[in-house]
Amino acid sequence: MNERELGTSGVEVSEIGFGAWVVGTDWWGDRSRDQAIEMVHHAIDQGVTYFDTGDVYGHGASEELIGEALAEYREDVTVSTKVGYDFYNNPQAGHGELPKRIDGEWIREALDDSLERLDMEYVDMLMLHNANADEVDADVLATLDELREEGKVEAIGWALGPSIGWLADGDAAVQNEFDALQTVFNMFEQVPGQHFLDTIRELDADTSVVARVPHSSGLLNEQVTPDTELGEGDHRSHRPTEWYETGWEKVDSVRFLERADGASGDEPRGDHADGRRTMAQAALQWLLYHDEVASVTPTFRTAADIDEWAGAPATPALSDAEYERVQELYADNFGVDRDDGMDQLRSSVGGEDLDETGTAPADD
């Protein structure tokens, strides 16, 4: 497993990280506490050193579990958490978004509560959870600086969502010199990820990208196929049917990535020892092709997921030719001429930040 630095913070993260939302709620399948801790320890055994949690995941449950699981490994791992939602005074309604609170006083209080649940004196990175650009004012920035000076935080980040992305907010993270921004980013959903890469390059900024949903909600790891029936409680079921129907066709168009030499044909897939990648590994390598991407956080559900995806960095890196071929396909919508049902993005500034994307702002 390789590690990359978050900006210039000195904080290093494994190229494949563990998204601890999976152990904080039942949205990605039920598992006991012991089973969840076993998953964390198995990830460590496979070289994963970056663990990404948040106070709202299970209303503190994820942090408590991560703290317990990592207690004996604290000096060998990197831990990030997120604050910004007031779940203390508001009940969770399904997968709906809770009321937010982004201000200096709240950030400090929420972090102290997170540290208590984690049983840690500091976190390697604190991320603002789905903050809007106009919420991150001088008070917020000053508080983040103070927390770093106090040794409670080593790096700061900005996690974007809850839909595919908010362009104005990610740009604000780069402009305000945050060490990292987290966003949905994968071969099929390149907005807003590519936009942020452009912003980072144009400003010669040091902000790193942490990519989530790298497998496009089950398509690129082939865990959602034409035969899959998603249960009502499955978090992936929020995608429209058209998304998966068009997605299956797109997956077939990038099969060439399963061979490290880019060859096509009907050869059976194997492991990377014989020069092949699985589709899931190729999707991760596509993201790691970008120098600005520090870590990728897939949704591990099983030990088998951890084995395969944590092994992705050991597979052949994408060549320039392979990457360019993917980009040519993306520009042509991978040859699919039907609507995928996901032609809108969220915007926190009235939609003007979406002009360049050719999409309309989704209803909030």
C-alpha cells in the first residue's frame, strides 16, 4: 500500500482508505459490532491506514466503534472525522439530510464530543461536513486555525455533498487552502471531480482530493448487475433505474481496463499477478492516476471487498493511453444515447456555478 500526503499538511493517508460510514449505520447492510471491528482490523492487515468517519454516522456510533477498533493502532493510522450536522437535537428521518450548523462555537463543541467518542486526543484531519461556501466565514476559518494550533487537528478538509457535488463549495475549499476536499468522483461521474482538479491546477494549490463513491454505487465493482434487486433500505436504491440500465452498458465499454496492456478480447479475467486488474481495481487505479487524488474511500462491505480493493495499488497503474481512452469514451457518454436520470447537480449558490456543466440545479 502506498501513501500520499494531504496537501502540505504532513499528514499521510493510504491510497485506499476505509470509509467508516459503513460501520456506523445499517444503510450498507447489517453487521454486529464485533464483525465491524473485525473489518477494521482486516483492513489494517491489508495495508489500509486511513480511516474516515463522521459524527453524524450512526449519531456517534461510527466514531465510538472506530475509536475502539483503532485504540492499539493509534500511532500507525490516520483518522479523520466530520462535523456540521446537528443530530443532537434532531431525529434522523430515513436517509434524509439533518439540519446543519457551521459556526466556530459548534465546530469546537462538536469536535470535543467526537474526540470523546473516539477516545483520542486529536484527529489527523477534521472535515466540515457538507458546508456551504457562505457558511465558512472568518469565524469558522479562525476556529480551524486555533484547533490546529491547540494540537486537536493536524489537517483540515471539506466534505462535499450530499448529492454528486457543489462546485462553488469545492472551489472555496481550494481558495481557502484547505488540505483536502472530499467529493464523489469516478469514471462515470467526473463532475465535479475534474472541475476541482482544474481549479487546483489553475491556482497552483496544494489541496488534495479524497474520492468517494469510486465504484459509482455498485456499477464499477459489478456488485449491482441487471439481476440485482436492491432492497428498500439499501443506500444504493436512491439511484434511478435509468442510472443502472445505462451504467451496465458503460461498464462493458471499459472492459479493456481489466487487462493491464489494454488489450481487448474474450480472455478470462484473473488477478493482477498475471497482468490483469478486476474492474473494481481498474476504477480505483483510474482515480489514482491523478496526482491530486490522495486517497480513495470505497464502501467496503465484506472482507473480500477489502482484499480486492486494498490490493488495487499493487496492480499495474493506468497508462496514459488507457486514461486517454477512458476520457474519449466519457466525452461520448460511453456510446450511450439515453438519459441516465442523473442530469442534475446540487448547488448552494443558486445554480450559477453549474453553467459550465450543462446541467440544471436539482431541487434542494
